[in-house]
Amino acid sequence: MSEQKPKMSRLKKNLPDGVSTPFILIQVLALVTCGFALAGYFFLPPQIPLFYSLALSSQQLTTKEFIFVLPGLSVLFGILNSVLILRLQKYDVLLIRLFSWITVVCIALLLFSLIRILYIVI
């Protein structure tokens, strides 16, 4: 009897060992960020304080549509880095793992900053 290989998805075949988990986390965190922004958009006042580093309080306010900047950055960053991860699969696996986990951390920071802004405003 011949041993059958376990069936693998096409994604796992294309990724090196240990990179599929952060790759999936990148996509999930980007979608969760979009979901939080979309859900929070309907509860936000017309103007929100988004630019906390500016000196005057009137300069800190912006329209509520700017809440989609963080999910946009998250999706853009996730797509670009996912493409890079898929293109660089023939290089050192440790480097690709490090790159993918740093991407997860960056997208998670964008998600946490969005949650904090929504928590402060709502």
C-alpha cells in the first residue's frame, strides 16, 4: 500500500513552513479593522479628533470619513506585504517569517489605534 500525502491547500503549498499562520492573520486583522471602522462610522459624530499631535484643538478635528484611513492603510500594507511574502518564498525562511510577523504586529497596532479612537469618540 502506498502512503497518501495529506491534502494541503494551494496557499500552504505556496508558502514556506511556518508562514501560513501569520499570512492568514494579516488578512484577518485587515478585515477586522475594516469591520470596526464600518461599524463605528455610523455611531461617530460629524467631526472626530483624529490628529492629536497638532497644537490647536480646532486643528485636531476632521470629518468622520477620515476614520477609513486606518483600515485603508491596513489593507494596503497587508496586500503589499502578502505579495512580497509570496514573491520572496525562495529566500531564507527565517527572514520571511520575521517579515510576516512584523507585518502582523503593524496591522495589529493599526487595529488597536482604531479601537482606541472609536472608544474615545463614542
